[in-house]
Amino acid sequence: MPNKFPIETMPPLVRDFAAYKLTIQGCSQKTVDEYLSDLRLFFKFVYAKRYSIKIPSELFNKLVISGLDTEFITTVTTEEIYDFFIYVSNERSNGSASKSRKLSAIKAFFKFICQKRRIMDKNPATDMEAPKKKQALPKFLSMEESLALLNAVESDTESKSKERDYAIITLFLNCGMRLSELVGINLNDLDRELRSLRVIGKGNKERIVYLNDACRDALYNYLTIRRSEMYKTVNTNALFISKQYKRISNKTVQWLVYKYLSLAGLDYKHYSTHKLRHTAATLMYQTGKVDVRVLKEILGHEQLNTTQIYTHVSNKGMQDAIDNNPLANIKSQKKSN
């Protein structure tokens, strides 16, 4: 995958770090680009503080850090890191998630400097704690809303890619895959009987996604078109392709999801492709009664606690528990006037 981040704008040690994450640890380009973006802001901040450059300012925005040497980087202190997080909290209004990501980047970088390159004795970020994240419950479509979304695709008589779009929505709602996973599916990732397919998840980790009858039917209908004569000369192995006969992009998939949510009258809820992933997970856990450990494997989660959020969204279960309380039918004998 081509490097999307301008690596030449980073100091040599940061470039080495990026190469290590990509080639040795096998991180995705997207993950490494996020690290580099956060580290660029961090080192610009440290440079500006040390040389009394006003933050923010036009000069700060134009700072070039590609020439920062080993001495500059290995003299970063814990206090400078704390000052950076005060800055992103107060001046950039970063929330817990953004600050946690920045801290992960800084910790990973200095761990590399100390443990792999061994050019720094003490890691200045070791004892820094990540900010506590607000555990928000996932938003998801109900069964009725999911059916309305699928019906919106089927009823779109003006679409020239209805079979493709229906297959995409069906996979999201049934399999709970990530946007990047769906876009990355190749034709040879499908087994011959359409019983399963292979996806590449976070950290370039491969997993098998099993397909139900709805997915098989939707994929069969789309593949009839995808493998027809009009696509014989397409120079891509991608399963889902655009009008330009190239692999469909993340933005195109997001756009078509918004389009059909709107046609289904659901756009006001601000759903997205990721909310469809939440929908699949929630419906499997609540209605399909899938064990949370199995759900973890289906979703490709690294940690079980990431999956356990779906155990807290079963409002129907809680309502049933209240309704089944032995005192549920005991009413006051006194009538109000």
C-alpha cells in the first residue's frame, strides 16, 4: 500500500519508527499514518515551547520538523508531554478518544527509542495514564429499521448498481464487518459455495467470515453481474467495483449507505457504515442469542471487553426482567379522585 503520509516531513528517528511498525510489527498503513500525524503535532509543540514560538500562530503552523536530530528527541521530558496534553485539551478541545490515541502514539514511539534503538535510558511516557474514555452505548438499527433499509435498496428503480448495493448493505447488516474490510474483499476471498469469505481486519489480521442464506443470495445475484461479459476486461480482483471499474472506495460506500438510509427515512438518526456493524452485532447478541465470546471472533475484536459493550444494550431483556418481577401486577387498591 502506498504511503499516504508525507514521511519526508518527519525526523529520521520517526521515519525509522514508522518503518518498524509497518514491516516488523505488521501495522496497517492507516494506523502508522495516524501515529505520524500525532507525532508531528507533538514535536512541533515541543519545538515551539523550547524556542518560545507562540502557539497557535502562523509560524507554528509552518514549522518544519524534518531536521530534528537525536539529541532533540532524546531530551524530551515527561513535563513536556504533560504540557502537550494540556494544550490539546484546552486549545484544541480534544476529547478522551483523541487524547488516548495521541498518548498511544507517543508511548509507542518512545518505547521504540528506548527498547529497540536503545538510545534513550528512560522512557518519559512510561508512567503517563490514558484519559478515561466515556463508554457510550452503540447506536444501531432495530429489526424493522434494518428491513426498511434493505427494502429501500430493492425499491430503488433508478439505480444501475442495485445488486451491488444490496449485497453491500446485506453484508454489513449480517456479518458486522468493518468498512475497510468490506472494501478490501477480493473475488478470490470468496469460497466456491459462498459459505464464507476472508477479510483482512485491524493490524492486517486475517479472519474468516461465515455467510448465511441472505448473504449468499445477495452475493450470487451481484456476482452474476460482476462476472458478466461487461466486466471481463476489468483489471482488478476487487469484489465490489465502482462505476469507473475500480475497487470501490470507502467514501463511495459511505455515500451509498447515507443515500439508502435517507430513502428509508432513517437519515435523521445520523447512522453510518459503522452503525450498521453495531446493528449486526446487536441483533446477533439480542435476537440470535450469540455467546459474547463467539461474537468477539465474528467482529474481529482483539479484547473481549470491546465486545462486552453489546451485553449492555439489550433494553428488551431489561424490560422483560422488570415485567416479570413478582410484584409487577400489584396495584394500589385506593382509587384516585
